[in-house]
Amino acid sequence: MNSIGIDVSKNKSMVAVLRPLGEVLRVPFEVNHTVKELAALIKDLKSLDGDSKVFMECTGSYHLPIANALTKAGFKVHTLNAMLIKNFGNNSIRKVKTDKADALKIASYGLTYWNDVTEYSIDDDIRIKLKSFNRQYSKYIKLRTAMCNNFTSLIDLTFPGINNLFSSPERKSDGHKKWIDFSLRYWHCDCVASLSLNAFISSYQAWCKLHKYNFSHSKAKEIHQFARQCCPVIPKDEETRFLITHAARELNTLTETTNSIAGKALELASQLPEYPIVSKMYGVGDITSFQLIAEIGNIYRFPKKSSLVCYAGLDTEPNDSGTITHKSNDISKKGSPYLRRTLFLVMSNILMLAPSDEPIYQFLDRKRAEGKHYYTYLCAGAAKFLRIYYARVKEYLDKQLP
């Protein structure tokens, strides 16, 4: 038994090899993530006698080059949660934290749990790209939300409350919001109030036609009346126009980028075999469908339903001591935050639509009637949704197998 422990960092790794009873077969040595050095490492490890397994921590994307190289070379590779390594073998008062010590610790963990770890498998190119697209989409959405909040605060200095007059949803073609595009043209309340009603109606109608928005005569009158009642904080001048229009353009650019990423991600997701069944699940839309597939990945990497629930961090942690049995309602959160966020969006959609014949909604409604906290029954519903997801997708994919 050769336990190969690898402490991974950016562009390089520390490698150590242990055998049972603490025999150090290879003292920790450094390997850069280059073709030449990885080839030399593979050659060296293949020269070892006996059965060999590789153990390493999941460290973002840093571990992927060496994990993929060793897997393709025929080694059994196991990627471990960093918390497992951190909590393993802490039997010393003196704290030692070096790459060499960590490599030996990982190798020791591998010997202890030789038969109890899941083997690493290389994802196909589509899944790798889809996950990267989803992570970028999530970051851009977070940034867009912050910029939208900032722009709302900014426009309140020149045209306070104008965003409340528009209820149009985002335009599907580019994701633009009508009130933001309106603010590019009418960036100050005086841009409207200084015009007569008929002049503004003509101007607004021409603007709607140019930007392909629906025109409403009554809405134009409402905006004109509202503008004449506004009390702006900063005056209408060139500096103010620059400030407002620049922020609006930046927000629109970010929105277009986010919309493009979502479109590409949806194209990638539609190429995967489980997409038809996932996209038809109740409460799942175009965005959440590719997000679910991206974060869950290949369903066959989870041996059972509870494994998927644990991966999402939705499992509850038992807390028993002596004669006291405490059932916790708190989830572990030791899982993918991206997946939990997507699941909460799906649960919110189901609660909003409130379909009486949908099992997930019936479950959520029952928990709500029992007086459970909103967060508690939302988490319970998300866990139930994952179990249904696992069963449906696995059954669907099993039927596709020859």
C-alpha cells in the first residue's frame, strides 16, 4: 500500500509517499504543474511496488491539473474536503503548518481511510465549461445587483422615485430595464418638467419607438405629472448628466454581458443528456436549469440521494449527549453555496406560483401551516426537491443507456 499525499497550491504541489506503520517511502518533494515535471512524477510513482492511491485536497481549481494528469496515467485519485484533513490527526500541542507536514498528513489520512473514500473522475469538457460559466454568471449577477442599487440611489438625486413608475420586466433580447434606458434620455426631472405635456408625449413616443418599447399615452401623462412634483437634490447641468448617464451605460453593459453568459450557458446545458428532464421540473426556469446541472454535475458521482443533499449542505447535524436527544433544525452549510442559492430560487418560484397539485408545494405549505420558520421549511423543501431530482434524473439516464 502506497499512500501518495499531495498538498496542492497554485502552480505547484508538495508530494509525499507513506506506507503502513509510518514508513516514509518518499520524503516530501516539490513538483511544479508543468508537462515535464508532471511526466517525471508519474514515472517515479509508477516505479513504486504495490498498490498506490493518490490523495489530495480540493483547492478550487488548483488541484485539477495534477489530478487530471494522474487520473489519465491510470492512478486512483481521491480528492478530499479540506475540513477532513484539518480535523484529522491533531494529536500535538505544537501547531505545525507547512506544505511538507500537510503532504505527510494527507498521506496518513489516505492510509487510515484507504477503502472509505470516493474515487475522482474527470468531468467532460461541457460540464467543466458549464460550471465555469455558472460561476461567472453568479459573480456578474452579484455585481449587477450592487450596481443597480447604486444607480437607484443615484437617480433619486435627480429624478426621485422614477423607477417606481415602470413595471415592465427585463427585455428578453438584451436584459435591459425600461426605467434605466429611460433615465439615459430623461436623466433629470427637469428634462421632462421643462416640456409641455404635448411636447413630452411626442418626445416619449419617439423614444419608445426608437428603443422598441411599448408606448402608453396615459403613462406619458403620469410621468409628466410626476416630474413636475419632484424635488431634485442636485441641479440639471452637464456634470450631473455625465454622472447619471455614465452609471446607466455601465449598468446596461453589465446586464448585456450577464445576459450573453446566461445564453451561452443554456446552450451548453442543452447538450447534456439530463437537460430535457431537468428543464421540465416544476419551478425550474431557463436560468435555474443550467445552474442546477452545472453545480450538481454528473448524477452518478453520488451513490445515493442523501449524498446529494449533503453535497448541497442541506443536511441537519445531530446533537445527542447522554439521555438528551436534540433534533436540530439548522443545516450544516458544509456544501456548495452556489447550489443552495439556486435551490432557494426554485423554492421561491414554487411558493410564488402556489400550485395546489405540486408535491413540493404541498410539502412547503404543510410545513408552513405547522408554524415552521420560513428558512426552515425552505431548506426542508430544497432537500426534498434534491431527492426528487436525483430519482428522476437517474431513472431518465438509466433508460438512455444501451
